[in-house]
Amino acid sequence: MKLATVQLILTLKVWSWL
């Protein structure tokens, strides 16, 4: 369950970089 949250945060960070 926590992995899903981490993936969401990472995705948001990637979008911020873009």
C-alpha cells in the first residue's frame, strides 16, 4: 500500500521536473 503512495509522489515530482 505504501509503495503506491511513494509511486504517486514520485510521479508528481517527475511532473514538477517537466
